[in-house]
Amino acid sequence: MEKSNFVDQIRIFCRSGHGGAGSRHFMRNKFTALGGPDGGDGGRGAHIILKGNRNLWTLLHLRYFKNVIAEDGEGGSGNNKTGRFGKDVIIEVPLGTIAIDEETGVQEVEILEDGQEVIWIPGGKGGLGNAHFATPTNQAPEYAQPGLPGIEATKILELKVLADVGLVGFPNAGKSTLLSVITAAKPKIANYAFTTITPNLGIVAYRDEQSFCIADLPGIIEGAAEGKGLGHRFLRHIERNPVLLFLIPADSADHKKEFAILVNELEKYNPELLHKQFVIAVSKSDMLDEELMQAIKQELPANIPHIFISSVTNKGLTELKDLLWKALNTTETEG
């Protein structure tokens, strides 16, 4: 596999800051020989915060960010002074990032908006100083709270690409070529399987200055749900796409079987994927005559919109945009 600038999963050891200890201090100055308790509280340990950044599209910048150790809070001091809080660590991530605890597998955070900030791993609370514990019967408490420890854990950051339309198909079905024609994206195109090993995003310009985002995803193969080929790396990204465009080449040996395999892999990975809007495009159809097109139509599911296209001759591409736009707006209306 070629070296890629696209990184969609990172494993990080994290430790938020420990809270500072409360102070056991009594007022002492030239005017007060035996003053009461005036110990201040300890400062809060630093949080580890995730922040959405729409200008990022990969986790590459975190590739060597293996340990995140946040600053501890300072201890309290006399004259009821609270210790300084630890400086929070802010980790910027692309939109569509989720955070998972490695030990439990529980998803903890989801970042979907630019500028969204979520306290991922909270810092330890600072301890209370002895001034809090003075009572009429105990006017000189010697006790102050220690700060609470921070949280240590190994975490996973995982990116699921945010796009309106996901391109689904076998390797070499023509997905990259289609993306290069209907958007300004420049994916790698070659005549062998798995040319695309990472998602490519492109913006499709539509009527009245409107647009939508389409993602050319790594090709799926039979057994992808079990991790064959690019397996889960591919399937993870289509969870975010409300519309899935199935690209089946005109020269496929069995169009019906090819579509069934694709749908079966989606269902095995996550049955909820079958609730998305489906559109079928038969690519490379410039080689078909009317008789062959009618024969292929008979193989396709009657309840799913389909269209014959050619990225080489631009056949059906305007109609494809209309079909995808309609599907997207139907999805939004139903949602």
C-alpha cells in the first residue's frame, strides 16, 4: 500500500491534569499573631479538549502525537488564594471525528461542527483549603483536601468522512473517473484494483449556485465486512453519507449479483446502512446499445432509482446530479 497523507485512526495515551491540593494555612502577619484559617483551594487540573476544525480532513497531524499529558493544577496558598488552573490541552480534529475508549469500546465524543469544543477528558478537581472546614467548634482546622487525580486512559480517535453522497462499488468500477469529471477533485486514476485507498472528496456544483459533497471511497469487495481488502476502513466512512451511489460498470458479468454483493457487505457491517437512500448508476454505458440497456434494466431492482452514465462522453451526468439532489432533499425532508 502506498504511503498516504490520509490518516483516519489514531491511538493516543491521555492523562488529564491532577487537581492541586488545598492549603492548610493560618493568617499570620504583624497585626495578627493567631489568625484563623485562610488556606486557599487548589487549582483544577487541565482538561483535554477536542475542537472541530473544518479545514482539517485527516488525522495526519496527530500521527506522532502519541502521549497527551495535561498540566496539573497548582496548590492553594494563604490569604485564600486559589491555585492556578492547569492549561487546557486543545486537540483540533476534522469534522466527523469520534473518540472511543480503547478498553471499553464506548464512543465518548462526536465532533460534527466547526469550532465545536467538547471536554473529552476532564481534569481533576482542586482540593478545598482549610478555610472551608472552620466551624464554631473547630475554629483552627488542620485539614485541607488533596486534589483529585486526573484520568489516565488509552483512547482512539477515528475519522468518518462527512459527505452528502458516498460512491460505492467494486474496485475499478469507475468511481474516481466519475468524481474527476463532476467535481474539481483530482483523484488518482489507473486501470487496476484499489487505485483509491483513501477517501477523495469533491464538491459537485449544482443549479442556482447550490452544491453538494461527494466522496469517492475505497473499493469494496466480497468479504469487506470481515475486513478483507480495505474492509472496515472503507465501510466506516459510508456511515456518514445519507445517500449512497452504487456504481456498477456496464461490462460487469452479472449486474444483479454485483449489486447484491455490495448490499450484503453493507448489511453485514451495519444493518442500519440499508435505511439510506440508494441510487444506482451503470457506468461505462457509452459501449451499450438500446437492447443491452434494456437487458441490464431487467437485472436492476425496480424500487431503486437508476441511470446509465458515461464519464468519458458525459452521458447522463446532468441527470445523475438531478437524481442525487432529489435523493438528498428527500432524505432531509424525511429526517
